[in-house]
Amino acid sequence: MANELDETDVSTINPQGRDVHVIEKKVGVTLDSMDKFVSVAVWFIFIIGGVVFNLRVTKAKSYFQQLQQKIQHAASTIDNYQLQRVTILQNTAKLLDKAISLDKETFTQIAALRAGASSQMDDEGRIQLANKLNAAEKSINVAFEQYPELKSHKEIADAMQQNSYLQHEITAAREIYNDAVLRWNTEIFQPWAKKRAAAQAGYTTRIPFSVSQDVKAASEGIFF
């Protein structure tokens, strides 16, 4: 047959006239140096990435521990001021009782507050104590206003002034405490390392220090 190819000739002619040769042997795949580098680099990316992430989680745990210490320090400052305020209100109540017949329930309430202030408090307990202190102060103020002559009593006036000073100090301490709590409540949800660290440690948000409903209502009143 004309133009018949020999069985051992595996060449054909493509339309462009170039020879196309079929390789009649198996060719193994070998990796050059670049291929090997890429293969190793891929594994290193995953391994190093995991190591780096774990290091960031560990760093986040340390960060939260330090932030906890800051919150505890701020809370301790509030507790100390509130305990002092309990003492001042208790002394004020005694002074008033010497001058007038003060409601005995006030003494009972303040005595209970001293026991509560001496114990370890959590976020909610600290806020409850503050609200009860405000209620006790309100009772004392009511008695104080009913007897204008008491305002000239130096010891009572000094006690009331000390109570006012402590309330200002507590307000300032609350600001520091609430700033730290806000940072805590924000940071524990930050992806990804901090959120993982917070979840592993079982952290939850913390309750900021807030005023009672009575104080809020009073602040919305008309003063003039």
C-alpha cells in the first residue's frame, strides 16, 4: 500500500507538516528541587500556622489573666470604699439615734450590710450592696431632713460629709472598673485566638457596675 507506515514507525504528519512522535516507553515523574521545596513548604505552612495559632492562644490566656487581675484590683477598691461607707453610715445612724428616735430597722439593715461587705462578693453582690447602701443612706437623709437642727450637729455633719466623699470615690472607682469590664466583654469575643482562649477557659461576660433604678429615676427628676 502506498504511503503505508512501517509497524515500528510511529510518526505521523500533522497538518502543519511537523513530525509528532509518540514516546513508546513509560516515563516516571520525578521532582526537581523546586517541586521538593514547594512540597515541604506546604507542610511547613500548616505546621507553623498551627504552632503560631497555639502560641497566640497561649498569649491570649496570659492577657486575660492580667486583665482579670486589673478587674479584681478595681473591684477590691470599690469593696474597700463601700465597706468604709457602711461604717460611716452605721456611725451616722448611732449619732442620729442619740439625738432622735431613729427607726430601728435602719440599724438592722446597716448591720446586715456590714456582714455582707465583709464577705467575698461577685459582680452581682457588689452591685446589690451598693443599692442597699443607697437605700440606707436615703433612710438616714429622710430623718436628717425632718430635723433641721441636726445639721448644726458637728459630728453628724462630718459623718455626712465623709459619706459624700466616699460616694465620689466609689463613683471614680466604678469608672475604672467598668472600663476594664468593657474591655473584657469585648476581647473575649475577638477572633480567633482570644475567642478560643476564652472558650477553653470557660470565660463569660462580666456585669458592669450600674446605679439602682431609684437613682436613675431621681436623676430624671426636676431640680429647679
